[in-house]
Amino acid sequence: MITHTFHLSFITPCFCAGASPDVAELRAPSIRGKLRWWFRVLGGSPALESEVFGSVAGDAGTSSSLIVRVRAPEAPKKWQPINFTPMSNAGYLLYFAKASGKGQRWVPTGALPERTSFEMILVWRRSPSKAARELFDLALDAFLLLGSLGLRSTRGLGCFECKERPFSSDLFKQTLTRIRSAAPSFIAEAGSYHGPADGLIGALGAQLRGLRTGFSAGKPGQSKPTPLGSSLPRQASAVHMRPVRISESSYGIVVFEAPADRVLGPQSRFGAPRLKQGIPDPIVQMKSKYS
């Protein structure tokens, strides 16, 4: 068996849970699901996917070549629920996280706070084909650079940094080039936020407001195809926001859109406008904590 260990630390609070929504819990299946999502985004076929992740399709199932394990802190820090006003940038981002499960998550045990560290352990119990392994390695690199976990992960929550793969402009450009070689219609742009860490949530909310401009907000009975997701038909967003740490006091906000034909259902995909290259940066300087 071949084992790889990665040391990760959250940049933004992660709302992840098991059976109890009010108790945050990092689970290996959640990470496995995100790795599988990236594998599909990059064009992994069902045959290649079953080599890596296993399959129950057909008369005989295929066991997974990959084991995913998580080693979380024995005593994770308690999260301090964030106070915000409904019309603030922070409120724009956090409202649905607070309302989820009738507010059960909005307690000190309901989220893992920023700077919570954990280990992701990948164990190969057998080697897949060269094509499957090369595609998985690219999916892993994309996940470590642009991935996130938990509730509202498409909107900048549950984002982390990797000790072994710290973010840099060069790494971003190199990885994006590799991603586009596998998924040419993948779009990604990076904006900047220069300010204290406690203003990052507000900056993400400001970015989300900017992205909403020109797209349907998914109102019941009025939804139109949109890469930001919709309620009718029920469809997750193909657009993700992802904060990255550039230095101890400086962050970037990456916005990317995965290929619609690989992550959206046909009804949501049809006629959906795409983000334009050169995404405008609507981020404003935060004047107060969680403004």
C-alpha cells in the first residue's frame, strides 16, 4: 500500500456534520465525495471513475482502489457564532448557514472555526491504470488548491490551505493550465482582498453580491437557467468562490465555474449564461468587523 498525508487548516468556518447537525464532524466520505466531484469535472469517464472510487453498477461491483482517512484534532476549538445584520455583506453570505436546520448549526459546536487543522490521508491499496491515476492526481491538486468542504462550500465557507501545497500565483497559473487541458471550458479568475482576517467573510459577501448581478437568484416559479444554481429545477451552483491566503494578512478570492455539461442537469444547463473572463472585482474595503 502507498500512503500520502496532507496537513490542512481551515481559512473559513466549516459547517460539516454527521448525524447531528449541531455537532461539527469531519468525515472521510465528505472528502471522498469532493475528490470524486473534481474527477468528474476534469472529464473522468465512468470506467476510469470506477477504477479509482469503485462502483456498484452492473452485475458485479468494483471495490475502490483508494482509501480516504481523516485525522482531526482530538479537541477542536469551539467556534464563536458570528453576529451580523441581515443586509450586511456578511449576512448576505451567512444567512442560509444560520437558517439551515432551523438554526441548529448556529451554535459553538456547529462549525469548525478557522485555523482548525486536520490531516487527510490517502491510501492506495492497488494501482489503477495510468490514465486513471494521472487524472486523479490532477483532481487532487485541484481540490487542494481550490476545494472546500461542508455547507455553503460553493460560497467560500469550509475553505482550507494545505501545508504541502501553499497557495502562490505561480501554482495557481500552473494548476489552472493543467485543469484547462482536461476541461477547456473551465473558467477561473482571482480577485484580491487586502485587510484583516476578520473582514474576509464580509469581502466574500461583497463578491457574492457582485456575482448575483445579471443572474437569476433562483426564485420559485421564476428560475431561469443559471450557473449560480436554481430552485426550479433544484440545482447546485457550478460557480464557486474560494478564499486563499497569500500572506498572514493578505488574501485572494478565486471565482471559478466548472463546465456546465459535467456538473449541471440538462434543464439548468440549457441556455445558462457563463461567467465572463476578467470577472470584475466588487470587493470593497471592510470598515468594521463582519461588515
